[in-house]
Amino acid sequence: MSETSKRYTYYPGCSQKVAAHAYDVSAKQVCEILGLTIQEVEDWNCCGATEYFSVNRLPAYSLVARNLSLAARQNTAELVAPCSACYLNLRTVDDKMAKYPQVNAQVNQALAAGKLSYEPGTLRIRHLLDVIIQDVGYEAVREKATQMLTGLRIAPYYGCMIVRPYGGPDAEYPIHLDELMTTLGAEVVDYPMKAHCCGGHMTQISEETAFELIRRLLQNAAECEADMIVTLCPMCQFNLDAYQSHVNRMFGTDFKLPVLYFTQLMGVAFGVAQEKLGIGSELVSAKAALRKIGQTQETKPRTPKRQDKQALPMPTR
């Protein structure tokens, strides 16, 4: 379809407001251009990421279910999450509450303390990529393009959370992001590691393990002669971008692969200024790669903020 006025409730998640701000602003730009009306969940809270589910499952489910309850109040049948971890948590909790009556009862008992409740199945929970592919369609996306991505070689990286366990028959080798980038004129390389894990928060547990996982992803993209990696998950983008210099030091490599969100490249193709898409906030600059498609706009590189001494260790340039 060429246009859509369909409304969605939008769950941004914590990363979108801080480290993945570029994803948030570019996603909203793209949605506006495509005619997708998104309304942020009012008073949303963290989805618990991955760690909380390993600590205590019931409070973790309840934390996520609070967001489902709040979203259900906003009179839209579909809840959209751009973050793969958020998407997976929201959908998992809805699924577990539907399948297990005891879980449903316990979670709703917890929600009742805040005068909330949630009936599983009330919302259709989707990732932003799925909305763009299924509800807008490739043809309508192409119609909005004013700057084709011709000449740009892209390694599409899905990560492991969006494809499992709800990825369907194409979970091991998904193609929707590939087709979207091809629609906009990019040359998509054959990237066998596209659905492998980036390590998540393993960087805070075992650097040796984490950096090896990241190295494999970067090595594969480099071997494919990709100009950049394009992803749809804040954690994946952060690991591949922010820890790239650490990987180079540990393994003696010289990777200089920029990592952008798919919505940023869609925005470029739609003619949106780079600064409005958050381009330039990445640590490994995408400037040289974007020059291949005639994008020469100057952007200021991100300088990491000084960290509190008690905070978790963060990458430095």
C-alpha cells in the first residue's frame, strides 16, 4: 500500500532514550514519512532487559506486564517495539500469561497492587521492522526514496533475539532486512553471521568471551567487503560499535566498520538530514561509507561522557 494511517502504541525502552537515541529519532522520522502514527506508552518502565529474568522470573514478568497493561489502555490493538530485547520480553510475557493460568493469576495479582490488570492476547506485539515490511510494504517504501543507496555494501545484522523463538521458518537465515535495504538500492552482502549473538551484556562478565563473539561478527562482515553493518537492536549496535576498538586491541585487528540502525539508512534514502537521524553519534564514523552514495554532510563525532566512578565500565575511544 502507498500510505497508511494505522495507529500503533510505541514502547521505546530505556536504550532509546540514552545510548540508542539515534534509533529513536530516526525511527520516528521514518514512521512520520511512511504515515505510521505512533503514540508512546504513557508512564512506561524498563522491560528488565535480560538480567532480571535470571534473578526472579515472577517480578520480571510483572515488570513487563505493567507496560502491557498501560499500552492496552491506549485503545490501539498493536504494540510496537524498535528494540529487539524489549520486543522479545513483551511478547514472551504475553505468551507465558496466555499459556500458563498460574502465571497469569500471579502476574495480575502483582499488577493489582497498582490498580492495573492485563488480559493476555489483548495486544499484538510487533517489532518495528515487521510493521514496516508487512503494513507499509516494499513498494511504498521505495516510493518515498529520494536518495537511493546505490553503491553501498551492507551487512544486515538481525541479532539473535528478534528471530528466536518467534522468528518462524526463516529464523536461522532471515531476509526481511536484506530485502528492505535492497529495495532502497543498497547492495546486500551474503552475511552468514546475521542471526548470531553479539554477546549481549557478556562484556560485563567475560571480556574474552564477549570480544570473541563480536570479533566473529566484524570479521565476517569485513570478509564480505561490507561498507557497514546495519542492525535493528540497540544492544547489538552498541556492542559492535563501542567495543570495536577493544576487539582491535585484543586481537590485533584493524576493523573500522560503522554500525548504523536500519531506520537511519531509511531516513537517508528518504532525504532526511543526517543530524536529524542521529548520524554522527556512532563511535566508528559512517562518514566515509555514506560518501559512496553522495552523502557529504559533516557531522560531529560522539565524545563519550565522563563516567561516574561507581558506574559500570564503559568503552572509551
